[in-house]
Amino acid sequence: MTDIFIESGRSLVDGEFTETSLRTSGRDIGALDAEQGRATLHVNASGLLVLPGIVDLHGDAFERQMMPRPGVGFPIDVALVDSDRQAIANGITTVFHGTTWSWEPGLRRADNARKLLDTIEAMRPQLAADTRFHLRHETHNLEAEVEITQWLTEGRIDLFAFNDHSNVKPTKRGQLADRAGLSAEAFNQLLDKVVARRPDVPASIARLAAAARAANIRMLSHDDNSPTMRREFRALGAVIAEFPVNEETARDAVAAGDFIVFGAPNVVRGGSHTGWTRASDMIAKGLCSVLASDYYYPAQLLAAFRLAADGILPLARAWDLISAAPARAAGLEDRGVLATGRRADIIIIDDKVPLRPRVVAVIAAGRLVHLTDASRLVHSPAPRKTVATA
């Protein structure tokens, strides 16, 4: 690892953009408003933005690398490497892979969740982004409770979410049957069995939440549809609300100081693909604290610039939604801002073309892992050692 000197960029420091230089020291930021010092790698950031790396709490776009078409699977290690390249190229330096362990067969079956966790743990040192495991537990998947409790106790889960997709609309059943590799009739029969378990679900949720609290693992609830539902999960320790489906629920979350996550694709596209809450409206009302990539890795970067261009938030505040705030929500106090002693996760952006920011360079934990403009890079000779003479 070599120290890196980033010169003359418009850096986001303490909520404002200021032209300054900074230097890394190992895995961390060594100094702001710095001189080159011992750095042997020099990046000319003149005219560019220098920003803290993006933190993605909820992304499942990697599933498309695992199964690009229904029933067409590829090895998990290949999928993770490709997903890592995509995340880094879009400025994501910390990525939580949202892995659903469902009652469904197919892509979201038990074996895939187990293999994905094992593969992430084995491959972490090889991946450029800090890659973490966000388990999305389908609450009606009661058979998984014992094993998930063990994972929580062992600290193998980085974020733990409660999901319930048992209320499947008739219009979506064909799509889910294809993903599960079942006929429509077989999927409907399976769904009937799953729904019949509903009386046993609350007790299972309570036991799993207790295990997560004991292991100090952050919890999320998904698609909260009422203030009552949000309060129930908050009482269990789940203080991150993912995609609340209405404003009333989001207001209850804000009043209690919960983190609220919406999908960045919703901002970029101008609305939800499901027809639910419009994220940019929620942001304008102060009812969103985190934007996640959801199903599309470029979305966080694009959303921040979209919010600024639309006058909803200045870019510095929009950036907080994809960097500092998700880091706080996940309990990662070492990243999300440019400050001395923080982890050196840094991205350099060319913002000349409106709404089309271009990632020029990415530094992850002090390593230059992505560069699209070699003319910006200068290799400097290492400082000479002084030899004492008698």
C-alpha cells in the first residue's frame, strides 16, 4: 500500500465544498489541506469533486449476476467479482449485499443464502469494496430460525432485516413462480402453506430480534405499512425502516429518530416502480435519511446529482444520504466523511455534464482501485532516506 496525495480538488469537508488537497496514510486519511509529504502516488483532482465513498445498505443487483435469466445460474464467486467491479465503478466503497433467505425455492432458497455467506467471507480480502452481508429474512420462513440465530450469535450477519412477501398480488405470481422454478399451480400451493403459518410468525420474529440485540447487530424492517407496524418493530430494536409505504408511517419513524431508507432508483426514475411512495417527495419533506442502490448500482450516484439539479437538496446534503447517513445507520463510525483519521474511502468525480457524473477514480481503504483517466495520475519517487555520517 502506498500513500496517495490528492491535489486541488473541490472536496466535501464539514458539509461544504472547498478547494483543498488531502493525503492518505495507509488505510486512513492522513491529513486535509495537506502537502505531498511521503506520498508516492499523486492524483491531480483539479476541476473535479472529491467525495467520501458511497455506502450502500441495501443492494440486490448482484442477484442478476447469479441468475441473469430465470433458471440460468452462474457461480457465486464469479457473480461477486462482477458485482464488486460494478459497485466500485459507481463509487460504492462499502456494499451490503441484500441476501434474501425465503420460503421460495430457486434463487432465494436456503442453499444460495448459505453459499453466498460462505463465499463473501472467503472472498472479502480479494474484493475492492468493503463487502458485507445483509440478511433479508422472510418472516414466514420458520424453518430458518435456528440456523439464522446461530449466524447472529456468531456475528456472521452485518445487517438483519425482517421481510414479509407472503402477500403476493395475483399479477406478480407468475413472475415469482418463474424465479422459483415452479409452475403457477405449484407456486400457489406453496403460498397457501406459507400463509397458513402466520399465527406462529410473531413469536419467531421476537426470538430472532432478541438474538440480534444480544449480538449488537443492527436490524431493519421492510415495507412498514402503518405507524403501528413501525412501532412494533422499533420496540424489538429495529430502528431502520426500509421503504415505508406511506407518509404517515415515515412521519412516525422520523418522530422517533429512526433511520428511513428509500431506493435511489426511485429518485432517478421519478417514482417507484411499484407505484408506492415517491422518494424525492419524501426527501423534500425530511422523511428520508438514507438512499440505497436497491436493484441498480449506478442509482445512488445519479440520485445525489438529480436531487441537487431539481433543487430538492444541495449536493452536500444529498451526498449525506448515500455516504455519512448510511454509515451512521450501520454503526460504521470510521467512514462516510472526509476527515483526518477516517477510513480513506474516496471517490473523485467529473461533474461537468449535468446529471451525468463520471467516476474518475476510486480509493478504497487507502488503495487506488479504479481509474478512468490516467493523465490525472503522477507517480512520484519515494522520499530518500537520510544517511547519517560520522
